[in-house]
Amino acid sequence: MPRVLVGELMDDPRLDPVEHARALRGLARLNALSRAGAGFYQPLAGLSRSLDRPLTIVDIATGSADVPVALLRRARRDGLRFEVTACDNSPVALEHARARARAAGVELATRQLDILEHDPPAADAMLCSLFLHHLSDGDVRLVLGKLAAAARSLVLVSDLRRGAWGNLLAAAVPRLVTRSRVVHVDALRSARAALSMGEVRSLTRGIEHGGRWTAGAAFPARMLIAWHRSDTTPS
């Protein structure tokens, strides 16, 4: 099935802040249920253990920061030192990100950033979850290139994987976990706009920045895209 890219309600700057907040809460529940950042922690933990200082991490398009806050809580339990900056273009999202971090008792820096217009701050690791499907193919390449250029060691990107199974989940699951109409509409639009594994491999071709890209399927109807700097790529 072809990719269908349609603007999502949550990307509209005119969206009512109350509806935006409800949608952010609904997305956080969906992310927790689907373990959106499940593939992030072990690579980050391994990189952290190789350093004699805190691991610096930048999370792009963080939303309400449910993924980085979960990573910070787990790192704290494991005695690891993560320093995370959560970036988003939406001030509403960043307000909720700060509130989530305070409630969890973790330190989280925030920064308003439009990744399409500005370069992200450099860090050991760059993260991005459920953002690529919002973008045209050209902007996907732009963002991945910026992430690799800003990363000292590692880029981890989690996103949807297009297919019939993803469409079925997007139609059913959001209605079970949230009453947000924004999430109900956007979930289907997201599933139809998702990239395929082959498209990701094609789009990452030529964006080396001294490293190598890999992409693998993840459950449910997700993919994990990773970039390792060549001198830190596992053999």
C-alpha cells in the first residue's frame, strides 16, 4: 500500500490547548502500552557504562517527554547517569514535559526547537520517537542527517511501520485507551503515513556522517532505526 501523508490535527498550531493536553495524555498512554522507547534503553545503558561522565542525550519531538522520563527513571534505578534535553516545537508539549519530569522526580532540561529549521544541540546520543511519519521523504532525510551530524556516538529512532496490521491497531487501540478525538483521528493518519522498512533503508543511504545506519522491525508494527559512529559500531 502506498504512503499517504496527511496533516495531523495535533500538528495544527491552532489546536485548542485543552484538546492538545488531552491528546498528549492519550499519546502517553499509547506509548506506554506499545513500549514506544523499548529499544532505546539497552544501547544507551551500554554507552553510559563506557563513559566516566554522564551520558548526554537529546530527545527530538519529545511531546510530553514520556519516553525520556521513563529512561531517566530506569537509569536512576540502575545507578546510571543520564543528562537529557527534551526538544519540541510546541510550548504546550514542553510545559507538559516539565510537569511529567517533576512528578517523576527526575531532572529534565527542555528546549523549544523546530528541527526542520534549526540544528539540534550536540550530544552523545540523539533520540526520536514517532516523528518521522509526520514528514515528507525529503524532510525525513533532513532530520536523520541532522541527528547523525549532532550525535557523538549514537542515534536511535523509533517509528511506525506501514502495513495492514498497523492500520488495524491504529483503528482499534486508541479508542480503548483515550477519549481524545485528536488521537483517534491522528492514529489512523499516522499509520497510513508511516514508512516501510525498504523506504527507510533507501532514505538513509548516503547519510553517513562517519557512521552506519541499520533498521529492524519491532513489535507492534514499529521499527527501530539506529546509527552508530563507525569507531563505536559493535563488531
